[in-house]
Amino acid sequence: MLSFSTPIEKTKITNLAIGRFDGMHLGHFELFKHLDGNGALFVITKEEKEVLTPKDFRANVVNFPLIFCDFEKIKDYKGEDFLKFLKQEIPKLEKIIVGYDFKFGKERKCSAKDIQSLCDINTIIVDEFKIQNKSVHTSMIKTLLKEAKVQEAKNFLGRFYNIQANIIKGQGIGAKELFATLNLYTKDFFLPKDGVYATLIKIENKSYQSVSFIGIRSTDKNFALETHILDEKFTNTNAKSVELSFIDYIRTNKKFNDLALLKAQINKDISKAKEILGKLNER
């Protein structure tokens, strides 16, 4: 029923932060502050696409072990049954940390305030977390990304929004007539608004400055996620996957019927990306 991000001894865990943690944003990190060296995240997962931090990727964001529990397995548990299940799985559990809006039990009938009375485990309920008087929620961060406000999203995530993607075979037009790009594919991650971005791409644990395109290509009218690496010394890679961080939005997509015009625009995008990324340490 449970799966783990790393091999752990359940008997060593004494405190849990419980939630979906599908955004891994600063609001969640307010909960994690209450965990100690014997703490772990108890992550309730649901089947869904286009999330900010898919299941295994959460482990890249925190240093605590992650325990994954499928919502379908526990959705019919009454509140006391869910807590009994927790105590059976984590026998030395002494402390539970949840957010103010945490609900559990069948039909979400129990609230955070019910935990301690139902199972007599010390419970910390973390208040609503706000930045600039705005509540920090995953849905709000997604809205910012869909508006290409990646800098604002960073303020609530505590990091630049990044995704993991597989390298796939492309058209071959870019390397021959335009600029060489890595063609990327991701099925799990939420993508920002279509357009051109200044980005950082991590390949085999090394980061490169880059400019990335999301949207319908002018060349073949297909959807694409492409990245051009700005380092002229970069050569082809045998890596199968990369991490891509969105630093800032450059422009909306345009339609080009002429490769020369497209190439001229890409040159402008490259110059703008270099300008943005050159100031990265100032951000």
C-alpha cells in the first residue's frame, strides 16, 4: 500500500508531515520546519497529469524521506481508521504536522483539529501561509505559470519552476538551417504558457544557459518543447533526460512563413536570453 522515495526503516520515523504536497511550495515548507531528523513526508497521491511536482520528483526538492500512499487505498477509511492505519505503518509515530485546511476520513468528514482527539498523537496545525498578503496555493502558482509570470511563481515556490523531460528525436531542420535544439517531451509536468523563455538546462548534473520554446512550431505546425543551449562548447549528449528551469519569459509565439525571418527572431531571442541569464546572480 505504501511506497518510498528511498529505503528507510519505518521504526525510526517519529514525526510526519501529511498532505498531497503536489506543488512543493513555500506553504508546504512551513510544515516541514516542524520535522526533525526522524521526520518524513506522508504524501497522499492521486492519479493526475500536469502537476508541478510529480511523485518521484518531489524527492529532488526536499531532504526528508517520502512515503507515498495512494488515495484510492484509503478513501473509504473513517477518520479513526486512517489514524489507526498510520500508527500501524509508523509504529513509533509521536507527532503529526498538517496544514490548517487538512481534511481526512471518508468524504473528508474530519479536520485537522480532530487528529489529536481521535488518536492522542501530538498534532501541530500550521496556519495559512501568505506572501505579499496572498495565500500560497498550488492552483495559484499554476495560474501564474499559465500567465507566463515565472518570476512571481518563483516567489511562492522558493525556487525557479523546473521540470524533468525526456530527449526525443526532432525534425532535424533546426541543426541544418536554424539553430540546434534539444527536443523534449514530458507527460507529467505542468507547462507554463506557450512562448519563448530564458532557461537553465541541467544535463548529467551540469547546468547550461539556454533559450526554450513551448508551442506550435512554424516549421511543421506541431506542438513542441525545444531548447537551444547557448554554450558554444556544448556538444551532443547521450543523456536520455534533462531538467529545465524557467527563469524568465521573453515573448509570445509568432507565426513565421519564412525561415530567414524565423532565424532573425531566434537571434533576438538568444540575445535577450543572454541578457537575462547574465543578471541571474542579481535575482
